[in-house]
Amino acid sequence: MNRFRNFMFGRYGTDQLTVALLISGMVLTFIGNSFDLHLLTLVTYVIFFVCIFRTMSKNFVTRQRENQKFLQYWNPASTWLTAKYRVLKSSKDYKYFSCPNCKKELRAPRGKGKIAVTCQRCGTKFIQNT
Ligand SMILES: [Zn+2]
């Protein structure tokens, strides 16, 4: 354990980009093996090599810059995916619809019949079937 700690001392280690590369590499490996796509399997070797290279790298500044660039795109995508997942999870209990005037996404409990809705953003009143 001590030898491993000494070996890893001063090395970058893992970050969000490395984990994302690792997961995408595993997914591509699964797809490549399932459909017998040998070229895709080769691409995954490159991805795994990049993962090892980033983890063992001693150039912290460049690795952190790469990770920041990745997070610049990943964070908004993650927020969007989380919101969509929340909608999907609660769609059994809530009906989602948008305001006819400002297109703001609204929700109401299911099974309440026709209800009068007032948009919180623009104040438009309309009838919605739930
Ligand atoms: Zn509105």
C-alpha cells in the first residue's frame, strides 16, 4: 500500500472527465462487443489509454484546464438531464403542460379534471385538462 502511495504521489489522479471517459469507454466496449464492431473496440482502447495517461499525469494545470472545459459543457447537460428525469419520475402523479402565452412549463396534479390555471410568470388564465 505504501509503495502504491509513493507511486501515486504527485500524480493527477481521477476527475470528472476521466470518469466520463471511463464510462463512455465501457458503454462503447459493450456496444462494440454486442455488434462485433472491432474498430469501435480499438477506439475504446485509445479512450482507456487516455484515462490512464490523465490519471498518471504530473501536469496538473493542463489536466485541470481540460476538466474545466469538459465541465463547461457537462454541467448544463447534467442540469437538463436531471430536470427531464424529475419530470419522467413524477409524470405518474403530475401532468406537465406549457403556458399558451409564454411557453413556461407548468404542472398540475393528475386526475383533477378540467382546472383553471393561472400562469405564474405572465398571469395568463386558461383551462387545462389534467
Ligand atoms: Zn405564461
